[in-house]
Amino acid sequence: MAPLGAVVLALAGCHQAAPPPAAPPPTEVGVVTVQPKKVGIVNELPGRLNAYRVAEVRARVAGILLKRLFIEGSEVKAGQVLAQIDPAPYQAALDSAQAAQAKAEANLRQVEAQAGRYKELAPIHAVSQQDYDNAVASVDGGKADIATAKANVATAQINLGYATMTAPISGRVGRALVTEGALVGQGDATEITTVTQLDPIYFDFTESSGALLALRRQVESGQVKSVAPGAVQVTIVLEDGTVYQPSGKLLFSDVTVDQSTGMVTLRAEIPNPDKVLLPGMFARGRLEQAVEQNALTVPIRGIQHGADGGATVMIVDAQNKVAVRSVQLGSMQGNEWVVRSGLQAGDRVIVEGLQKIGPGAPVKPVPFESAAAAPGAHS
């Protein structure tokens, strides 16, 4: 019977339950450790480009336009001749004024000589005192005539100069508004063309008065440090999304608020050496108006948005388990969000492997750069 019992015991041992399977290893996730740092408060605001200077070239004297000496759309220099009005009548007026001046000078020499002779004769009563006084008065009148003649010559020279129209500033000349042979300047100063200076160029944009007020309060509380207007860099983003270089600088902000929109106008000066930027173009301006001294930032990929619009992040707690935190976001700076509340310095925020985990799950945190470099790593 003993051998039979041993067989039964052996068979019973074969049917004992297998040991439970080992627990899977914690999921590896990429984390960034939140640390305070200086962050520029960058806003992106819409606006339009405006010419630095625009000068109208007008006919300041009347006459027939003889020549147009510019190519529409070309670059011109200040003082460059753009058009010519028939100068003949103005040259004749100058010649006449110069002749009148010469005559007045001759008359003055004559009366001065006569007054000189009378001055010697008057003491010996060879001429009357009245004649001498008349001679002196004639000298004074002759000097006045010369002054008038000189003024007429100067006026004639100015009018003759106006017959040659030059560029008042350097820039790009516009289209011709009149053609050769047209009578211009008759009754009004006929516009011939315009010259626009494009380098540099102005960028005028708007910001809400509420945003400026909030920024001022942050500066007053010491949370952020204001940037002086002359030191604020403004980068232009064109309509197609292209970032224009070089960047410019903020010149000023308006002192009044538009009552209809609640916006404040700001102006920046942008270098435009290649004339890529043109007046009237729509653009967006990125400007750093202040610097937050101890900002907490999280990469965009670490932020999750709920159906209610609230933002959350997943962190690794002290037990290396996943915890969810609600956060309040500030502005977006590059590829990071500034977090206003919900996180503390030293928190480990998960930015890689979010799809593989849930709240309370044990994880193996590794620095985000290492996780990104690992083969096959993805969020």
C-alpha cells in the first residue's frame, strides 16, 4: 500500500497552483524639474507698417512742365532733380530784376557824388542848405531803392530755382501724377509725385489698456522688471508667418486710450535696408516689455487642456507615482508656458510618455533630454 500512497502524493503535487506572475516594471517617463528663472514677457500684437517720412513734390511756381527726370518706383537722393518747369519767364524776370538793381546802384553813385559836392559848398553858402538836405535825402532814397532791387533779385532767383523741382528727401519715388506739357502750379501747388523714405520704417500697433495696467501692477509689486522703451526689442512677423530680421526698437506708447476700442497705440522703428517692408502691410509685432525674475515654465508638450478649458500637468511625486495638478497659465514664451500657480520649484513635470500612464501609476522618471534621445521614445 505504501507504494500506492506515494504515487497519489506525487500526483497531488503536480496539480499545485503556479506562483503569481511578477509585477511589470514602472513605466519610464521623461520629466523636467521646474526651477525659477528669468523670463521675458513677450507679447505678440497686430499692427500696420507706415512710412518713416513721406514728402510731396509740388510745383511751387506756374508754368509748363518740360521734363520728367525720374523713373517711377526708383530710389532717389535728396536734392536730385525730378522735374523741370519752363524756366524762360523766370530767367527773364531775374534778368529784369538784376538790371533794375544795377540802375539803382548807378543812381546811388550819382546822388552820393552830388551830396559830397554840396557838403563842401554848403558851409560857404555856394549852395543853399535846402539843396544840400535834398541831396542827402536822395542818397538815403537811393540806398532804399538798392535794397528793394536786391529783394526783387532774390525773389526772381527763388522763383527760377522753383522751376527745377528736386527730391526733398532720399527715398523711393512714386508714380508721376502729371505728364510733360501740362500746365502746373496755376492757382495751386500741383502735386508732381511723392518720395517715401522706407529705411527705417515705422510699425504702429495697439495693446489693450487693461494689459498695460496689469503689467504696471506687476512692475509695482516687484514681480516683474520693466524694460525701458528705448531698450524694448520688437520683432516683426509677416502675414505669411515669416519672422523678419533685423528686429527694431519700441519708440513710445501713446498717452491716450482710444475710447471706442480701449486700446493704446505703440510705435516701433524697424530697420528696412532691403525695402522688404512696405507701408500699409499688416504684421504682428513681438515685443519684450518686461522681465519676470522668478518665473516657473513648463514645455508646451507637458500641458494638458480639459473640456472646460482648464490646464493640468502630471507630476512625479516623492513616491515616484503620477499625480495630477491643476495650473494657471500665463503667457507663452517660445515653446514654453509660464505657470502662474499650481507648481512649485523642484516639481518634476512629465513631458514624455504621457499616453502610457495615469494618476497613481508608478513610474521611472528620467531627464527629458535622455528620454527624447532614447530609441523609440515618444509621447
